[in-house]
Amino acid sequence: MTDHQNLRQASLFYHEFPKPGKLEIRATKPMANGRDLSRAYSPGVAEACLEIKADPANSARYTARGNLVAVVTNGTAVLGLGNIGALASKPVMEGKAVLFKKFANIDCFDIELNEPDPEKLAEIVCALEPTFGAINLEDIKAPECFIVEKICRERMNIPVFHDDQHGTAIVVGAAAKNALHVAGKKFEDIKIVSTGGGAAGIACLNMLLKLGVKRENVWLCDIHGLVHEGRNEDMNPQKAAYAQKTDLRDLSQVIEGADMFLGLSGPNVLTPEMVAKMTSRPIIFALANPTPEILPEEARAVAPDAIIATGRSDYPNQVNNVLCFPFIFRGTLDVGATEINDEMQLACIEGIAQLARTTTSAEAAAAYRGEQLTFGADYLIPKPFDPRLISTVATAVAKAAMASGVATRPLEDIEAYKQKLNGSVFKSAMMMRPVFDAARTASRRIVFAEGEDERVLRASQAVLEETTETPILIGRPDVIERRCERYGLTIRPGRDFKIVNPQDDPRYRDYWGTYHSLMARRGVTPDLARAIMRTNTTAIGAVMVQRDEADSLICGTFGQYLWHLNYVQQVLGTADLHPVGALSLMILEDGPLFIADTHVHSEPTPEQITETVIGAARHVRRFGLTPNIALCSHSQFGNLNCDTGKRMRAALEILDSEPRNFSYEGEMHIDAALDPELRERIFPDTRMQGSANVLVFANTDAASGVRNILKMKGGGLEVGPILMGMGNRAHIVTPSITTRGLLNMSAIAGTPVAHYG
């Protein structure tokens, strides 16, 4: 079977199973009883109807309209397929709706209409205004698409955006902005030659004019040759705006001295011989799909310094509309904009371009492993899976909408809005906010034991950008330097952060001497101390904290948890500071849930369980939450005399022996802990109110198992594990931790103990 056949079969299977299509509708409110029904429909629904009748703006409060977009097409110009008709275009439109949901959490209906007449099509679209917050026109052929959009924009009081035109133009504008930056050229100075007089091509040229390109420096060609004054064949007003007064007639003639080629036409239109006629450092945007106007390798054969973008994902610089439309609609809907104007589109361009010039996110690097994601000729625009797009672009669009006067629901706090958007893609962002706020009040020194790890390097960059902490990395300077360059990071050892080199550090004698003095009566000889201080980065980091050269250690990105814990306890453990337990925060769709002890005590004693409960209560408050702790066991309120039940009951007695400033109850099953109604039926006199937000277990097998099930099957995001009892002097993570997880742990480590008791 050929690659094409494999792809065809896989694609058809994807669309058919486990249920046909790519979309479904889900209710956002409960419908479990008669009371729910009376509120959702008759008679309660009348109240919402009357509120909207009194003020139409209330539709955004009481219905889904404010977050609902229609993708509308007649299927006359489907990308790569042409005029296949409305019904055959439905898979494409469903896909567009999925992208809206995936990248910007915008609900979307795809609407395919059997109407080729542009005025009648516009009439239908205009009639949909009460249903939707915005309209995305898609795959309507030129010049009809211009007519449809013009009528709809004039008659409708909601945004109408033809993505084939403006989405493409915005991404091209962002890529061009950065390409000129790399080439050292300016919009106002360049000569542009373009092929393709369709909707996308014309819109891109219009956008480039808004960015500063001079009208007289634009040369537009189509299948009939150059668009010139006096030409009548296949002309429309949009093309005629770019007619040149000249005797030149074809692409090979006008390409001479061009700084930029913009292709939105067909395969192999641009030849290597034509590229050779362009200026030095030519910019070539060959965007035809699936075969571009010229393959990048062919262009570089005659112009090695060419800056090239295509519409394909298997080459650098893919000009993909998904970089634009989800996020421009997100910002537009959130401020209730009545249109998407030039100011908003230019803001979108700047947001996309600026993001590419900053350090690549760890999430994008993970999604595109193996690709060089450093700003330059091969990285002009961000990747679609860069999670920062939504906050960067949508915020820029929202600000532009407010500044230009088209926002009907202006935002009061733009920074809070940006943080909310970050919270929609970084599930830990909102939960971690109190911790980051506390961490910013003190400049703590965080030493990372595995300083050569890519996740640690990316986290260190983020630490420097987002906190007041100072990262210290243990590792070989030359390796760290090379990896920072390879990963496109701007940080450099010696300049931005300090390094401890295990192979050659002037403090080596002091370090092994300190370690030996601590361990001499525990069987560690001077030779062994010297060897450990050359090879064991966890022990080195712990010694640094013990010597007050760092405030907190983070280790564990590889290796076994208890191995790391052994050295942490050896060096940093005291009568007052000793490992109490490991606490993991699981961020779930319906809220946070803390799990303990996941790593430290395999079969904790009642005294150790008590310490875990007290420590968990203290740490939960760091997140701005009120602890509600359940002691979990196979036994439920004394119904079994099993080992876990005995130990939990003994721990409960210890807890009850003196007043506590937090809520706790036990021993109980997990379902009783999380379901107050069930708990009330089983044990009516329970002292706990509401659902537990902390589950403490009597062995690590249970705690770790629940943690992993929530993470792998429940979609939970873990923050932690937090090592309790060590005064915030050390934390041991697990090998599965992500860069953002390390950033979160650095914020926890960066919080002074005084902030949480």
C-alpha cells in the first residue's frame, strides 16, 4: 500500500470512527430532575427571554451566542479541491469548527449552503445574526466572496470575517514583517511580485499596503500574465486596483529585481531561473497547496540566502491560518466587537510576529521535537501549538477593538484578561497565581540539580522572565551553553544564571569537606565524599542549601524518588526538619484535589499520617484554599478492622487531641470523601462539610495510584510533588514532570516559609 493510500485510509477511518464526523453538541447545564427542566425550559426559560427582549446585549449573558461562531460556505472554492459543492465541503467546515474549539475554546456550527448567487447567499447569512456572535465566511470563490462579505459587513452588527482573505493576509503579514526584519529590509522599499488574483492573493496585497508597501511597487500576475492597464481579460475591480502601466506582460519579465515573491496560485509557477533574477536575500512565499510555486530546495539551489515560507507543514515557516482566526475571534467575542477592523487585524499581525521573536515555549518545542525553533530565516512565525498564541494575540486584538471604539463590552482589566486566557491553556496558571504572587515578594536562589536537562533550561528561562528568583544550575558549562543555543533560549550561563560544574569548581574542596563532616560518622570516608561531590548533583545541591549558597533545591527529573530523598535527608534533615510526606496537587476539570502521601512513607505510622495531614493543611493554604481533609481507608467510619483502618483511626485520635485550625474527617472511602450527600447518609454526624479537597492515604501505593489515574485517565494536571516538612529547602519532582511543572515547583520553592507557616 502506498503512502497516499495509507493516508487516505487513515483519514477516512478518523472521520468515521468511533462515531461519524468531528463534532457533537453537549449540554453545559445539568438536566437531572424536574427542577432542572423547569429552569432550562418552561417556565423558567421565559425569564431569560424577557431579559434579552428588554436589552439585546443580554444575549451574551444568558445564551451561548457570545461564544458562538458560524463557519459558512457554499463550497465553491475549497482549498485544494475547488468547487466541490456545499455538501462535500462539510468535512472541511467541521474541521474548521474543531480548530475554533481546540485552539480558542470557541463554540462553532458549520453551515453549508446550496446557494451560488452571492447576493442571495449574503441574504441568508444576514438572517443568521440572532443566532451567532460572529460569522466566519469560508471557501467562497472570487469575486463572489467580495460581494458576500461586503453586503454582510454593511448589514450585520456582528463581526464578519472571510478567513480565506483576511486570515491568510494576517499570517502573511506577520511572516513578511519578520522576514524583512531578518533580511534587513523595509516594507516601503521593497518590490513585490505576486501570482494569484483570487481572494487570498488580493487580500494579502491589500494588507501589505497597510503595512507600508508602496502601491507602485506591487506587480500582480495571474494565469493570463501581468495585470496591466488596458487589460480586459478576467478582470474585476479588485484586480484592476493593481494594474501597472507597463509594456511588460509576464512573470519572468517582472520578477527582475524583486525583493519578495508572493505566490497564492499553483504548482511550479516560479522557476529557479526567475529566482536568480531577484535581489539578494530574496523573500519567497510559495503558498500554493499541496505543491508550492517552487520547492524550497529548488529556490535555495540558486539563492542559498533566500528566506522561504510555504503552506506545507513539512517545510519551515508554514503559513497557516490557524495562527490567526481562532485568536482574532477570541479577542473579538470577548469584548463584544461589532466588526473586525484594520486596527484589530494589524494588532493580530504584530502579536503573531512578536511571539515568534521571543523564546519558544516548552510546549511548542515538545510538539515539534527535532525542529529548530529559534527566530530567524527558518522560524518567522510561531507554531500553531504554541499555547501563548491565545493570550498574546487575543489580548492584542481586544485592546485594539477597545481603542478603535468597536467594543460593546470593554474589559476593565486587560492584564487580568490575559491571565484568564493563560489559565485556559495552562491549567495550573490560575491555581498557581497566589503562589507566584507570594514568590515575587522575595528573591530566592533556586538550585536545579539536573541543570543540563532541556526542561530545566527552559524552566530557568521562564523563572527569569516570570519571577524574581535566581536559578543556579548544576552541570557542565559547555554542555549547558550548547543546549541553550540549540533550544533557542536567550539565557546564557555566567550572564543570566550561575553554574556549579561538578567536574571543575573552585568550591569543590569546601563542598566535599562539608559533606564529609556531616556524614563522617555514617560510614562516609573522605574519598567517598570526594567522589559523591564529583558525581552526585542532588548531594551537591543539598550541600549548597546547607551552606546557605542557595535557598532551595529542586531535583528528580530523572532517577528514583527515594534515592534523591536519601541525600536530601542526609544533608538537610534536622530534628526540626524531616520529610513528612509528598503532596501532589491535581488540577481537574471540576477543581483542585490534593493527594498525600504519594512518595515518602510506604506504610506511614499514625504519627506520620498526622504529620502529613497537618503539613497538607498548611500547604493547601498557600494556594488560597481552605483545607478540607479526608483520611482515606478501606474501612469506613469503623466498619472494618483492617490495618489501614486502625492506623487512620489512631491518627484521628492524635489529631483530636488538640485544637486544629482546619477541617478533617475519617476514616472513609474516597467516594464518601468527595460526595457530601453520600457521606451524610452513611455517617449523619460527620464533622466535615462539603467535598474534601485533600485525600490522605495510609500507604503510598494507594496515594500514588490515585494520583496517576487522575493524571492519565482523568485529565488531571499535577503540580508537585511538594516535599512537606523540609521548610521549603528541597523538593523532589518525578521524571514525568514538564517544563511548566518545573516552573510551578520553582515558584513553590521560591515562596518564603513565612508565607505559609
